[in-house]
Amino acid sequence: MPVIECQRCGLRWDSNTARKNVRFCTSCRARKAKTVITEYGRCSPWQGYFTADETTPVDDDGLPVLPGKRLCGMNDCVNPEHIEREE
């Protein structure tokens, strides 16, 4: 059984076919979501940087983007309608 190695992350897996044109694993082929539908409505996931906790979106200067409580429960949501500002 041929073994395929992902050219991006190095993950190796057994191939069930003789195809050699697979270059990336499923995680590396995944695209970033533009919108996420939740029961609260449409969320807009942050596409930029995050803090060390990997949940707080920050801008290029390291400042939090739209700080406050996310009413939808998605930590990376930047839809202003879903954010309750902290005073």
C-alpha cells in the first residue's frame, strides 16, 4: 500500500489507490470559513491574528478586535451585532 506525505505539514497516511496527485492532507486543504450559521444568526469569523490563548482576535498592533462578550458563543466572531460591549 503506497504511503503519501502531506507537502505542507508532513502528515503521512496510507493510500487506498495508486493516485499520486494528492499533495495535501484534509486539514491543509480546508478553507477558512467566511460565515458560520449559528442559532443566534450569521457569524463572521476573524481571519487575522489571535492572542496566545488562540481565541481572542487581535489586530496588527496586538490590540483586541471588538472587545466584549460574544452573545453567539463563538470566540472569534467579529459581527458587531453579536458583541455586547463591556463598560
